[in-house]
Amino acid sequence: MNRIASKFGGSSVADHRQFLKIQAILEKDKRRSVIVVSAPGKRHSGEAKLTDLLYLCHELAKKGMPVDSPFSLIRDRFLEIEKELKLNAGIAEEMEKFHRQIVDGVDRDFIASRGEYFSGRLMAKFLNAVFVEPGEAIFFDKAGRLDPKSYDALGKLFSDPSKRYVMPGFYGADAKGRIKTFSRGGSDISGAIAARAAKAELYENWTDVSGLLMADPRIVENPHPLDIVSYREIRELSYMGASVFHDEAIAPVREAGIPINIRNTNKPDDAGTMIVSKLPEVTRYDIAGVAGKKNFSMFSVEKTMMNKEVGFARKFLELFENHQVSIEHCPTSIDTMSVVVASEEIGDKSEAIREDVLRILQPDNLDTEHELSLIAVVGEGMARQSGMAARVFKALADARVNVRIIDQGASELNIIVGVANGDYEKAIRALYGEMTRTTKD
Ligand code: ASP
């Protein structure tokens, strides 16, 4: 039987009512047999995320302070789910042991991983499913990267297609067998690994929104939902700030050609967003979306005959490497070259970088600008059409936004513009408005 791997995020497992919703979702499609869960998230805005409470326990224990107040919040959340669902999963005893481990100084990743662990234990019991321990099959190599042998190891633990499996997200084990977590939000990555290991036909990512939107709703009023988007587009959009899904979660499924469906646990009938390797011939809009980030700095050098000076670009870029600053973009013209970096990367290194540029490159002119925003108009559909850039710049001109940087990758997947931070919201609204003005259906 074909299988679907379904990952449920923090809000989807926040309390026993959410567990019941998950049960109903699973009942609707029997292919949903590989389940990955996060730690319970917030039930309301004033509440702390369980994973944050676990990190707090570690901080307190490290300082020799009592952990009882955050610990009791954690314990009570799990005990409540166990009680409300009448599970008898032995959580109280395990919690007691865990409390002792924290006080005895067990390491940070182990503590953080227990949110997912207990969530998984309860879910497995509730669904009468096989509990899969990721510490036995998701391996990190010495450099902290996922070891590809994990796919086979985990595949073996999911071997019976007639069974239902539940695995906690967010962690695996390092080369020495110690529990190690992914970065924050990493249960998405665990879900993707599980989908690939189980050779699933689909990776569902259940959250509390009905998929992605074409722009940030805090800036654009009622942006359209994104029905279908390619892996490449989603990489660009999430890199430029659109977030729902951990960007490292794309690679495991993309390589295996497994589509991702972002769904809403609270509105299970909404179709959500499909992330696929190949878009259909006709999509509703030419673009997938508009996304951006504020606070970039740009170092621009001007030097006559720069284009003839062999090694100029290398020296310029190397200088940032020497300062351990990663580069976002480098727009160039015949005699000018700019390097755009996130301002937080620069910190207090700006003066030192300027001094190096002047000494090493001997430019005619060096200009440094801060408080810039980058905005990407993303869409594979743009490659097939002329006039897209014209529409982008006309929209910005009509909105009286001065464009400071222009960058278009050779793939024509995106057009990136840089504007002053003060123009950021206005520019996004203008671009979104123009690029969604007409549909193709
Ligand atoms: N619970 C972890 C976090 O809060 C991982 C996750 O939910 O994906 O980051």
C-alpha cells in the first residue's frame, strides 16, 4: 500500500483536543501511516512553548537553581493529555526520572528532545501505533550533518506497511550515540527524513495555517493563498523571509521526488499548499510570491578599468571571508562592484572592512550604505515571459520607490530589488499588487 508521512507541528499537538483532531485526520486516509510529532506548542498566546521551558530547565540546572516551576508546567501538560485521553502511558514515573536527570546535569540536547519524546509516546499510545525511537535511526556525522545511512536505518524501523508508526521529531543521535537535536523548528526535517525513509508518496506537514500565502499578511491585506509552488520557488521564498516550513526540510524529500503538502490541522478540509518538483504548464499567476528582509548593508567600490584588473573580484570577496562575513549578493557593472551583506553579520566590523577595502583594492571610491531591504519577486513562470522586469520596475516607480539594487539570477527564478528600509512595506505592496493584478484562468 502507498504511504503518506504526516508531520504534526506544535500547535497540532498542543492539547488532548488536538490529538482528537489528528485521529480524525488519520482516519480519513488510511495511507497516513507514518506520523511524526513536535512537542506541544502554545495553547494560547500568553503561554510558553514547551521546548522553551525545557531549555529554561537546562539553564536553571546549569546554575544549580531549582527547576521546579518550569518543570511542573511541562509535566502537567503531558499528564493532562494522558488523563484526558485516558491513556495510562506511565508518564508520571518517566517524568520523575527525567526530573532527576535534569538535576544531575544531563546535557542540553537531551533535555530539549524530551518534548518530542513524550509527545510521541503519548501519540503512539493514543493511536495504538508502533513507537519509533529516532535516537536509534537518525544519525548525525562528526560534523553534525545528517548521515545518509539514516534513511536505510529508519526505513527498516518502518518496514511493515500495514502498521502505523509514530516517531518524535527534532532529534537523532550523534556519532557517539548521544541524543542530538536539529536546529529550532527541526521536526519538519525529521518529518522529511521519515517520508523518504518510508518511501512515502507524499509528505504532509500539518500546522495551524492553510498553507503559504503569496505575501506577508502583516504587510499585504488578505494575500492570496499559494496553491502550488515548486521546491526552487519555496527555497527562494523561505530564504527571503516567508516562513512556515524549515528550509532544511526540503532537501531530503526533494532529492527523492516526494511532494510536500502544507495543511491546517484546524481546517482539515482546506487543500493547503502543494510543494512539487515540477509546476503544471499553467499556474494561476506568473509569480509564486513576494518576500523580503530588512537590514542589509552594501559596500560599493568604484575603480576605473576594474574590469581589466585580474583578481579584483576575488580580493574583494575574500576580504569578507577573512572577516567571517557571509555575502548575500554582489551586483556589478563595468567599473563598480558592490557586496550586499546582512547588517547583523557586519556587527561592529564595518570600519575594519572599509579599511581593508581601501588598502587592498585601492578603489577610486568606496561607499557604504546601511538600512537597506531586499525584496524578491519569485516565480518560475517569469522565465517564460518578457516584460516581467518592466512590470516590477514600473510598479516601484509608480509607488515612488527608489530602487538601490537590482539583481536577477541567471535562472530567472527571481528578480531581487534593494530599497531603503523605509520603503520596504510600500514596495512589497506595490509589487504584490502589480504581479497579481491578472490571473491566467
Ligand atoms: N520543538 C522544537 C522547537 O520548538 C522543534 C519543532 O517543533 O519543530 O523548535
